[in-house]
Amino acid sequence: MIVKGMGAALLLSLCSSVWAESARIIEIMSPDFTEVQNIATQEWLLIGKISGLTLPLEAHSMPNSSRELVFATGGNEYRIARSDVVLEDESLVTRTCGKLTLSMSSDARSASVKGAGESC
């Protein structure tokens, strides 16, 4: 019985890490100035030059990097900086004075917010 419980816990932890690696891009912060890299050709181009690009986009994290996402459109895969996009169920902090900082013990990653903590 203990072996089954350990197996179930291992399976659950593997599944949760897979879920954490996938994302849905709902907005690109500055599409006129945001560059992406075609993974196959290593060519850099402005995201606005990709024909047929529509949001939202399914994406996943680059292996060994939490700073880049990969998405596919038009038969090509592209790499984009995580800081250039807004993900589904994510909100940007625009006013920090009325909010408390919250840390989740189940999330080992940390994040910083530009401008947070400045005078109100």
C-alpha cells in the first residue's frame, strides 16, 4: 500500500511540473518592438512580421530556461522572452501601495516587479 501511495505521489508531482511548464500567451506587451527567434533558422524578426499570428497562443518553457517561452504558428516554432508577454490568469502590478507582498510556499520560483516599493 505504501508503494502505491509513493507511486501516486510521484506521478502527481510529475504531472504538476508538466502543467507548470505550459502556458497560454494572451498579450504581447509591445508587438511593434518585440523580437522573436525562429528556432529552426535562428533568424530574429519582429513579431508583427509573422503572418497568421493570432492570440491567444499555446506556449511552453524552453528547456533549462524560465526566461524564454516557445510557441508555434504557421508551421514554425519561435522563441520569445518571458518578460515580453502576459500569460493567461496573470495580472500585472500597476499599483503596489495598496497591496501586500505574498509568498507561496509551494512555488519555489521568485519574481521581481519593476517599480514595486517606490514611494506612493
